[in-house]
Amino acid sequence: MLFFYRKGKNATQAANKICAVYGEDVIAEKTVRKWFARFKVGDFNLKDQERPGRPFTTDEDQIKTLIENNPRYTTRK
């Protein structure tokens, strides 16, 4: 998105191009508009902002062990 913002594209154009490359519905135009609004005020931090509520945590080692020990489990990359 930052690439398209710096190229002078608008949110609709950016969303359309991203979806054309990565697949339909991979990102909503509304999401791109939110990011473009952040860029417009000078916020180029590409990490998501903190959200209220309990933080999401994952024990990646535990998940990896589960997958390795059970061939019926699958993952997507």
C-alpha cells in the first residue's frame, strides 16, 4: 500500500491492483483507505496499532510440535 501511496494512487486504485495480484477480496478498499489516511498524516509505521482487549498470543513451538506429531493437521503458508 505504501508503494501505491507514494506513486500517487488513490485507495481504490491501490485496492484493485493488490487484489489483481494476490486475489479477489484479499484486502478491502476500506482497509486501504485507513492506511492511506495514516500515511497522509505522516504515520508510515507499517505495524498495526495496538487494540483494546486481551492481546493475542500464540505458542509457536507448541503449534509446530502438534503439526509434526500429527500428519492429519495441515498448515497454509
